Amino acid sequence: VSQADHFFWTLAERTTGMSPSVIRETLKLSQREGIVSFAGGLPSPKTFPIDALREACIAVFRESGHAALQYDASEGFGPLRELVAAALPWRVQPEQVIITSGSQQALDLIAKVLLDPGAEIVVERPTYLGALQTFTLFQPAVLSVGGGVDGVDVDELRQKGSGARFIYALPSFQNPTGRTMNEAGRTALCNVAADIGLPVIEDDPYGDLWFETPPPSPLAARNPDGCIYVGSFSKILAPGLRLGFLVAPKALQAKLLQAKQAADLHTPGFNQRLVSRLMADGFFSTHIPSIRSLYKVQRDAMLGALEKEMQGLDVHWSRPGGGMFVWMRLPTNLTAEALLPLAVSEGVAFVPGAPFYSELADHRTLRLSYVTPTPQEIALGVTALARAIRATVVTNSQ
Ligand SMILES: Cc1ncc(COP(=O)(O)O)c(C=O)c1O
């Protein structure tokens, strides 16, 4: 209870689980001048197609300005739902698609419809921090399952998933680790989920951003009745448009739609019409490959610099085949939290890994985003990071 003047504000019980985002705090640090930041989770602004969007804006105003500025359907703009359904690699009816205000809202609607206080859910260890923040508001008991490149630990999943409301999984170029579940791992996850009747929430904002080979097909393609698939235009177009979507089995449509209505009535119709135009014109068939090429150069710069600078240090890192992140593990006795101030004083920032764990946090982990700094800045940043790690190794051994 907090007191302001003569009013008493009684906070809802659910707010006790809310905490300031560590990432936002770190971002503040990294915005200081002269710091190379690997901390942000933001897409590169170089990929934002300003000219194509300007032209699409003019066309939307000219052709359907009044409709675009009017209240719209809660489920989304019909042609966009059709285009999204048609673009997915398994059979999806347009009626199964709800257009959301970013995929973050899709996660919120799913949590609203499926969670009660104390209900169990399963997440990967580690997982996307923003999903943990959303789910926490609905006060579930969050269980976690470990795993590696091949998927989640199926024995742990079988044990923890029985009776849970769902497993939340990011099979492709995961935020924060960059890892992708292989074919066998996806099949195993879906088999266990089907076996124990565990619904799957699949979050897939990075699946299109592959560098060498596309990831295996989505979990939802294997198990459409037991899965809600969540997609986003943030990483393949622009996050500022706040456009995402979910694809849900028909049995859940009505409740999800009512939750969407209650949340914000509908996603901005103007933005939906912009994206519909771009999709219908085939814009993404050239735009997405251009993002892949850019991010591949960035990823190569990051991996090359790490190979060169981390020599002789007991440091390990992931080699992502797509997406935006490298995940690093520091030497014994060095936590990412302890390293961060030293790294910032050397001129580089990153996000410590611990907040991405719902439990059993590994404090030696950290996340490096490679998409925004230039290759030259990446080289400087990694050199600074290696200097900071070496300084602690020397101190520890003294
Ligand atoms: C895994 C994951 N899911 C969801 C989101 C939310 O994205 P948006 O709401 O912009 O679609 C992000 C953003 O970084 C993310 O990394």
C-alpha cells in the first residue's frame, strides 16, 4: 500500500511479481557515448524500408483512407489474415489468425485466456524475458526445462509438463541463446507434448532470419491442434508498426478474440493495410533475403572477432545459424553481473543472462546482440570485452 496525499492506492496482488526490466537498465548504461552496445535486442534500423513504407502509406490514404482511419475488426484486417495464413508452411484457415499489436500482445492474450494464479506452465531454461514478464502478471507457477541445440530435455518435460497449462517454446534462433532445435528435437518435443496432453505455445519472430539453411518446420505444422503459433513483423519489417499475429486452434478463437477486444479493440487498421499491400506486392520476397545478408555479415564479424580475441580464455559461445544473438558463458568464478561494470569502463555493454531464467539462473551467461553495431565496432567491442575478462582472470589468480 502506498500513500500519496490523502489517497490510498492499493496495488493489485499481481503487481508484486512485476520488476523493472534489467535490459532497460542496461540499455541506459550502453547509451553512453563511446560504448559499443551488444545489449539491445533491437533490429538494425538499416533494415527499415522507409521508401517502400512511404509509398504504401500514400497508396493506403489514396485508396482506402477513410476505412484505414476508422475503427476496425478485432480479429484483424481480412486480407492481412488471408495473406498471413497463406504465407505459413502448413494448412492454416484465415479464421484461425488474429492480428495482434506486436507478438508481445499475443503472449499477453494467451496468458489471459489460459492462466490462473498457481497454474503450472513450462518454459525453456533460459527463455525470452518479455514472455516471463507477461506470464508473471497472471501468477502462474513457472517450471523450466533445460536443453541444448537438439531441443528440450524430454524426460524433464515429461515430468514437469504433466498437468501444466502449456509449454512456451522458441524453436528457431532463440532469444537469448540463438540456438535452433533440430528436426529430431522438434519431433521429440511434439511427441512428448502429444503424449501427456500438453499444449504448446510456439513463439517464432526470428525463423525467417536464417543465414545458411532454413530451420526445420515449426512445431505448429506438426501439431496444429495442440499449438498456438505466434509470429511478428517486428524483425522482418519494423517493430514500431506493432504488428504481430497468433494462429490458434478454432476451439480457442472466441476467447482469444474476446480478450483482444477487451485489451485494445483492434490493432491499428492503417498499419495492417500497409503491410497487406507490401505482402500482396511480393515485397518480402526480396526484403527478407536482404536482412539475412546483412545479419550474416554481422554474425560473421562477431564470430570472427570472438575467435580472435577470446583465445586462451575459458569462454564459450554459441554459433547461431540465424537471428540476432550470441550466447556466451564466462570462466568459473566470473559472473556476468560482476563483469558488466568493467566491460562498460572498457567501452562495451551486454545483457547479463540471469534475467532470462525463471529459476536456476546461470550467472556466468550473457547475451550479445550483433545486428546493430558496424563490423568495425563489433571488432572494437569484442576486443574491449576480452580485455575486461582478462583483467578479472588476472585479478582472480593474484
Ligand atoms: C522471442 C520474442 N518474442 C516476442 C517478442 C516481442 O516482439 P513484438 O511484440 O515486437 O512482435 C520479442 C521481441 O524482442 C522476442 O524476442
